[in-house]
Amino acid sequence: MMKKMMNKKKIAAIIPMKNLHFAKSRLSTILTLQQRKNLAFFLLNTTIKTLKESRLITEIIVVSSDKTIEKFSFENSLKFIKDSDDGINNAVILADRYCINNDIDANIVIPHDLPFISANEIDQICNISEKYHKCIIICPSKRFDGTNILFRKPPNVIRTFYDDNSYINHLKEAQKLHIPIESLDLDNLMFDIDTKEDLIELSIILQNWKSFLKDFNLKGNYSQKI
């Protein structure tokens, strides 16, 4: 048993998280600031719970400038890295440095707003990587412009291009560097919450729009252990 543990690959999940004050700004036409904060935190909670169920993720890294998220990370034994709200790419750079300094074999960048994320699919991605010495495994957003999942082995095998047609640019960067690529169109992981239309679609899937919105109407108590 000890030998198996010693040989286990170290795979870190990275969750870049904006300050809650700026959470889900595209939804400001239908949700108040407090509702958007609660929605963002609810989705973060869902993501963390799922990653803790994974058999292959060995560490969870949250990168944010938000003090509430820092406290939440500490209470839930997550690695927290403080950033300066300089964007997702800079947040990932900070996490990459931590991964390299701590001999982590691979990492997977995961946004906090994938409501249907599952531990089985995350483990599926990790298992696919075992075929390669170096690779990226990528899952696009449903509009094929953003990157919803980016697995990199080793952690800094390519730089990131978030907020800039990232799916295509991540593919181009890997091709330029001759890094093996696996692109997966997994419906659960392609669905994120970014626009009013996304939120409405989610409420239709859940079949109760009023109840769904009421859930973000406003507890605001983020300090809790998972």
C-alpha cells in the first residue's frame, strides 16, 4: 500500500476565482450583486465538493484576491494563493509556480462555474493523460470560444490564453510546441454559467426557475466547511 501511494502521480486542480465583488457581472441585469456573489459561491462550493470526490486529484488550489474565499479555503484545507485580480492567466502563473516548486506532475485548470461537473469525468481526463509523457487535454465551452477544462502535463507545458478565444489559442500553442492534444466534447463540462441565457437554460434543466433564483436570494454565509 505504501509503495502505491509513493508512486501516485501528483495532480493539482487550479480554480482561479475573481473577487466576489465582481462576480458574474454579465448577470447584473437579472441578479443583484448579493445574488451574484451567492451564485458564484454556490458554484465554487459545488466544484470543491466534486473535486474532493475525485480519486486522482491530490491537491486543490484556489487563486483569488477575495478574503472571504481565502477564509473558506483555509477552513476546507485547500491551498490558497493570493493574487491581485490581474486576470486568469496571471492567476494560473502563480499556481504553476507553486506546482513546479512542489513537484506536482500535472495540473488541471477548472473554472468555478461548471454546475454539472463530475468527479468521474475529472478522473477520466486524468486517466487519459497516463498515455503521454507530455500532453494537454482540453474541453471547450459550448460556444467553442472558451476553455472549460485545461489539463497540462507537466503544469507549465503551455502558457494559457484565457479571455482571448482561449480554446483555439490553447490548441494553436500546443500544436506549435508539438505537444500531444486530446480535445474532449463532454456536455457536462461544456456547460458553464456566464450569461443570462446560460442561467435561464440551467433553470429550465432544473425545472424550477423561481425556486432556483430564490436559492441565491440571500444567505450570504460563506464561511463553512465542506
